[in-house]
Amino acid sequence: MEAIWKLGSRGVAEHPHLTEEIEVDVAIIGAGITGLTAALALAEAGQRVMVLEAATVGGGVTGGSTGNLYAMLASGQAPLRRKWGDEVAASVVRARTEAVDHIEATIERLGIECQFKRQPAYRLSTEDRQHARHDLNEELDALISAGLDAEMIEDAGLPFDSWGIRIAYQAQFNPLHYVEGLAGRLQSEGVVIVQHCPVREVDPDSGIVRTDEASVAAKHIVQATHTPKGINLVQAGMLVTREYAVSAKLRSGEYPEGIFWVLDPFHSLRSYRHGDQRYLMVIGEKHPLGHHQIEAYRNLREYLETHFDVESFAFQWSAQQYSSPDGLPYIGRMHGHDNLYMATGFAADGLIWGTLAGRIIADQILERDNPWHAHFGARRITPGKSALQYVKENVTVTKHMVKDYLGIEKLDTFDDIEPGQGRVATVDGEKLAIHRTETGELKTLSAVCPHMKCIVHWNPSESTWDCPCHGSRFDTDGEVIEGPAYHPLAPPEERQ
């Protein structure tokens, strides 16, 4: 399953695999928007930078995003205002506005072709106006209080009844083409970007990053991995979810221009043009990782068919989100190590948070002032705003561990596992992740996540093994796709 953003993608030139020890000023793990934004600022300041990417440039959450750029939060400005107050809520909007402006300026400066365009955003209701009026009025007041140009509208121009709020001067682009453009510029400046190079260990005490075949010595190590690798306290309070996207070509009717957040329940709509062809996409069906919905893509297709004259469907994909317990991301130096940095807790707003994070982290490394670091520091402690989600997430993890360890079925034979099916079962006392490919090949792995020993779940929509505790995901060969795990799922124990 590929995202629509790969249309017209030129990729990034491959660098030979690392096979020796290398020394740099900054090692960045992850070639998404966070890592490459930081890399560009650091390289242009004269730092020796290396970027290590487990897959391909932009192939993770950046390339699975909506391509929407906006100053407010997708979850709503009013909830942020209630939790943090007017001053912080307004600061968040100013910081995110500057990040959108930075992306626009970078595109113009580097000549990146990624279809950047200023567009309005809409927050819409399809319910009875009297029923939803209070919530939308509260949201409008919060948006205006934060300095945004927002107004109430009675018709959003969609082919179904919708009304709500219009926020002017937001933006859209192709996120994959943007980071590929950043990567191309970095490579021309001598920055080494190594793709297909998973990191297996980070030793901040000695300043070493280890891969399967090499090690990188660095004065500073940036974990631009969407969630920190290894075990970290922030993971205990992070809500991990997945969200899905489907795109379609229309037989007739207009392709809506702008960012459309349709509530009741939440769906995000936008259009995209590639050459002479236009596409309409819908994003939604969010759920906690491990609680998989095989109907997610089907539900989104049915949503588009209900509201638009669909000719055919073209692409479907998904992305992962990590939501922090206090509603703001963690950005900067990690606890206990002044040379180790992270950026996480972006929720559904990662393109802008990632851009902001890259700039904050680069400024920390370069010992430059950054006005936004105080609000988003990775070492902050906010028990009053975080306690409830910490409790909920730790209860959820405990439930998963107890249920999965005690409630797994026992199998004496693999004959009942059909092609394309995956199942977790106990075989000869061992918890196994068992998958039969569409061609009939049987693949068995340990079902124990190497991160913190939870049991993985089969994701039927994407044919992956997902850990419901802290967000690690693995392909059917056991290799890490994303999340905090360093190492693949282990092979099953040898049996006599």
C-alpha cells in the first residue's frame, strides 16, 4: 500500500551501506521532516551531519501524512485553550504559523517542486445547527483569541449539508516531494544520508550509534524517529493510534479545495492534482494500535461513495500518531543526556511539529536561542495536565500484557491458518506470531515484542505485527517498521 504522494516521486540517491566506523558532529536517526529540517539547519551552520534512515527518505510518517499545513491543532484549539490557557494556546499558534512560513520560504529558496499552495481550513459540523452551535462557537472564540483569521460560515461548498468555521491562510503540499527536495539539497552540500540502515543501539554515554555493520561516533545524537528508540519514560503516557487514508477519482462533481475537517465523526477531506489528473482523499477511522479494524479502508471508500460521485479508487495508506499526555510535543534534550535529543507527541499535527522540532533541536545543538523551546521541552513535567492519560495508558498496557499472556490460544498444528492470515498462538509453550503468505509459505516468529516484552497483534489491514503497548510495528519477516523497538522479532526457539 503506497500513499498518493509517491506519484511523480524521484526518490533520493542511494549511499553505499556503512561498513566502518565514522565520526561526525551530529548523527540524526530518521529521514522524515524532523530529521531533515534539523540536518539542513546544522549543515548550513557548518556541522558535519550524517542521517541514518531505516527505510527510505520520507517513507515513514511524513510520507503517510495528509500534506496539510496549519497553525491550529486538528483536535481543536478550544481543548488546548482549556488545558493550557490563553497565553500558551496563542504561543502554540504563533510557533506553528512560523513553521508554515518557514516551509514556504524553504521551498522558494531551494526551488523544491512540491505543489505548495495557501488554502483555507474548515472545521465543519453536519449535525443540527442548534445542537452543535455551542461547541463551534467555543472553538471560533479560541481561534480568534489565538490570533487566527477565522469566521463562521453557513455553507462550506461540499456536496452535503455542512457548516462551521473557516480559517484563512493555511496551506497544503506534497510532503514526500518536500523532504526529497531537502534530501537532495543536503546531499549536494556533502551530508551523508544512508537509507535502508536501521539503527540497533544508541549509546549516549560514549556518543555511539550502532547499525548492523558499522558504528557512528557523534557529539550529538538526534532521534528523529517519531517516538524515541529504546525505553523512555515518555512512552508510558503516550497514546498510540493509527489512521487511514483512501483516494479516489471522481466521475463528476467538484474536487473541494482546502483542508476540510468534517466532525460527527471526524473525517478529513482534501484534493490533490498530479499532472492532468485530480484526486479526492479522505482520512479517518482512527483507532488505538492493536485494536485493528479490517473494515477501515472499506469504511472510508463507502464514505466517499456516499457523498461523492466516485469513478474509481486509486491509493490507500495509513500512518501512526503519538499523542502526549498534556497535549504538547516533547522536543529537545532527553533526561540524563545533554547530547541526546528527541521529538515526539505530535498527534495528528506532525508536519508542522516536525518542522518546529527540527529547528528547535538544531538551535540547541548550535547553542542558539529559540523562543519556542520553553513550551515544548522534552524534560518538562506537567503532572496536573498529564496524570489522567498516564494512568489510562499504563492501565491499558497492563491489561494487554495480562490478557495476551494468559489468553492466547494453543495450537497443535498450523493447518488451520489460511493464506493471508496471521495469528498469535502458543505452540509447545512458546508465544508465536504465525503468518501464512498468499502463496502458502508459513512464517513463524516470536510474538514477544523486543521493546518491553508485550505480545504483538496481527494487523489484517496492513499485514503487519503491531505491539499495542508502545507502538512498535514489524513486517512479516519480523523487521522493525517503526516504533521504539531496536531489534526485529526473534525467530522461534529451536525444537528438538
